[in-house]
Amino acid sequence: MAGHNQMKCGQFRTTYEQDNTIFPTPLARGVAIGSIIFLLFAPLFAGPYFLNLAIQIGYYGIAALGLNILVGFTGQISLGHSAFFGFGAFASAWINNTTGIPVFFSIPLAGLMTLAVGLIVGIPAGRIKGLYLAIATLASQFILEDFFSRAEWFSGGTYGAMSNPVSIFGYVFDSDQSFFYIVLFWLVLSYVLGANLMRSRDGRAFVAVRDHYLSAEIMGINLTKYRVMSFGISSFFAGIGGALFGHYLGFVSAEGFTILLSIQFLAMIIIGGLGSVMGSLMGCVFMVLLPELMEFGAGGLKDVFPAFGYGLTYLKEMAIGIAIIMFLIFEPDGLAHRWKMTKSYWKLYPFSY
């Protein structure tokens, strides 16, 4: 019969394992691998300006992933994410300065220290929700900020702390071109870990706690355990991102980790898409490039309206709030959802109705 010669069309999955892969199609896998290869060669032709933006996207994207695991996947809220980001920066510098452990290894150790702090905060916060949880995490923000300004043995107090460049086996990553690879390594590793976590039993438990905590509890899911665990995992990624941030700047100060940065992290995951690993990075790219695009667009207006140039700094801050409001109104599911809808449209074109 001719049935033996028939060709299959589309992607056929016959097991749950096949349906739960990280990359839904071979094309998606190829694009991801190709993108990584492209990024490996990017420092060879990208200028300092673009490398700086890429490095910012890298360490902010890692921290945003952690917040999305907490807020987007588990349904918790955190207004103190920048404090954990800052703790990771101070912890890595402290480990390196006091023990002599190379910076390359102090970065994951700082992530573990931040995880421990996140678990401490998560123990009381894991038993409350809603407005009370928001107030509790806001309190942790101010507690850690005060700790940074007072604990001179750890953070240098109001003077801040020096943060050495990344080094391993005698090689120092003290330029944007070399540090880019350190950030890329941690970015890829973090997102692979995050994607795999969401495919695991614990990841499905996070989503169950978010979607309907009463049903999840009836099914035997320990709500407190997974809420506290999500705080710990979120803090770990924030610590890694903060450590990279500190070693990139070379100096860490408590003034850099305020409530405004926590709001920016929330903006990243709202704009990118709550409950989306890819959306965390997309929102981060949007938030990092938004001020730069405004600066570029305002270049011509400064000549016509000189006062516009003086108010550009305030407009950049206002743009964050405006972007959040616009996305909540017109695209509440974020950029990741819009990207999926666009792919679906062209996949079924011309029968996209």
C-alpha cells in the first residue's frame, strides 16, 4: 500500500517527555544554538557601547529570571528583589577580599549565601500572601539596605566595598570583551537551569501553588515548603546577577540597591511576561534598551527644544511607569505571549483565522 510511503507533516509527540521538551521544534533548538554561537563571536566585532549593554542585559536578566520564578510561576510578590541583588554583590566581594578565593568561585558562593538569606526571609513570608506579603518583602528591602550601610565588616558601610575583577588560574577578565564571556556563561547556565526547573516536579508544584493553592494543598503539595523554596531559588539567581554586577563595576555601594531597582525588576517580568522563562530575558532587554532608545530619539529634539534635554533624565524614569501601565492595559501577558501569537500566525499562514 501507498501508506508506507506517506511522509509525516508537522511535529508528532507520543509521550509526555516529548511534549515537555525545552525546545518545541528542531527549528527552535537550531535558533538557540545559533544565537549562542553568534554571541560567542560578538565581542570580536561589537563596540564597547554594545558590549556594555549586553553585559547589563546579562546580569539583570539572571536576577529577573529569579524574580519571575517567585512572582510569575509561584504567585508570590516581592518588593525587595534589589536588596538580594545587592547582597550577592557584597557577598562575592566579601568572600574574595577576606578569604582570597578566586572571584570565579566566589560568585556561586555568593549565590548560595543569598539563597540562605532568601530562605530566612521566606520562612515568615511563605505563610502569608497578598498585601501582607508585599509589606513583608518591602520590610526586607529596608532591613537589608540598613544592613549594607551599617555592616562595615561586610559591605564597607557607607564607604562601599571594592570588588576585584573576575580571575581564574591567573587569567584576569578585566575588559568588557573578556567579562562578556563570564556573563554569557552564567546567563546560559541560569536559563537552562530555570527552564529545566519548570519542567520538573517542583516546577509544576510552583505553578499549582500559583494557580489554585487550595487545590494544590488538597493534592498533597506543601504550600509553605514550595513558597519558601521559591524565595530561596529567586534569591540565588538574584545573588548571581548581583555578584556579576559588582565585579563588573569594580565597586559596590549601598546606594545602588534601592526600592527603585526592585520596581525595575518587577517591570522587567511584567513587560516580558509573568510565568515565562524567555519573557524574563525579553523584558530585561526592553528595560535596558528603553532609556537608550529615548536618548537616541531625543537627540534631534534637543536642538529644537533645549529644555527637553534637561528633563530627559526625569522622562526616562517616567517611561518605566508608563511602560508598565501600557503593557498591563494592552498586553497583560507580556512580550513572550505576543511572540507566541506572532509565531502561531505565521505558522498557520494564510489560514491564520
